Amino acid sequence: MNKVINIEPIYQELPSAFADRLGIYYTQQVTAKHKKVNGQFFTPAPIAHLLASYCDLIKTHIRILDPGCGTAILSCALIEYLVRIQPKMDQIDIVAYETDLDLIPFSQKALDYLKGWLINKGIQFNYMLHYADFVLENASILKENRLPSLFEEPRSSEKISTLSFQIRLILSFLNTIKG
Ligand SMILES: C[S@@+](CC[C@H](N)C(=O)[O-])C[C@H]1O[C@@H](n2cnc3c(N)ncnc32)[C@H](O)[C@@H]1O
């Protein structure tokens, strides 16, 4: 595929809108077979915003796990929403996973833009983008059931905040329902 990403942010564009355009652009570059094999049907921006609006967490420091991030539109929409309802937000950390090597530069571009957008708001933003299979990489942990399941609170020793847990829940749920 063409490695040049001919998509740049528009002035004052929301990160979710940029992620949306990156996703659309990417899917135009790959074959239907590639999309099918990788399950690459990205969440449209209006749906991402709707899903984000179900989150009612008011914290100043949040951590998000985005397993199968694509162009990170779910994280972008969630962050935009949380920043709006919590004007005192001061730090956001994301751990994102993506298995499609061709897609990684798009994920990175979206996350870099998100970072700049947050820095402009005075919010510290750290992200780690893993080119790795989330399930395989965490198989031993998942096997030991050390990560919270969708329906139970995490154990305190794991130092996973309820916020983090709930965001994980939402992101896991979003990825699950998209099959
Ligand atoms: C259905 S798309 C969703 C992308 C994005 N979260 C969204 O809502 O638009 C799933 C993405 O996860 C990636 N993926 C699939 N299985 C994965 C795995 N086990 N670990 C990490 N990424 C994975 C695919 O390459 C694809 O880009």
C-alpha cells in the first residue's frame, strides 16, 4: 500500500474528526479482503461520540486501554467528552494496541495530533502504541484473571482505578460489539 499519508489535520479539527478521516482514508487504501481478515470496520465519529457520552467519570487523571485501536477514534471521542465534563483534567495516559503494521503510522498520526490538542489545553498526555496482539501479549495475565472482567471490580492490589476499569469496560465493550 502507499505509505505516504496524504491527510493532515484541518485547523482546529477535533482529534476524533481527524481520526475518522484517517480511518476512512486508510480503508480506501486497503482491499476488502484485508479489512475482512483484520476485522477493520472503524467506528464512525457520530457513533464514537454517542458511546463516549455514556461515560460519566469525573477524574483529573485517567488511564485508558485501547486494545485494537485502529486510528484511536474511540479514545479520541472519549477524551474529548471527558475533557469537556471535567475542565480540571490534568493528565491522560493511553496504552493502545494494534496488530496491523500498515495501520500503525495512521494510529500514531492520530495519537500525535491528540497529544498536541491536549497540550494546547494544558493537559499532559502520554501514550504507548504497541504493534502487538493485545490478547497474546497479555495471555498469561488474562489466564490468571488478573485483569478485571467486564462485570467485576478490579482487586485493589492491581492499582487499577475504577475510572480506568470503567473506561476499559467501555472500550472493551465497544470493540466487542463491533465484533
Ligand atoms: C473493528 S477495528 C476497530 C478499530 C477502532 N477501535 C475503532 O473503533 O474504529 C479493530 C482493530 O483492531 C485490530 N486488532 C484486531 N485484533 C487485535 C488484537 N488481538 N490486538 C490488537 N489489535 C487487534 C485490527 O487490526 C483493527 O484495526
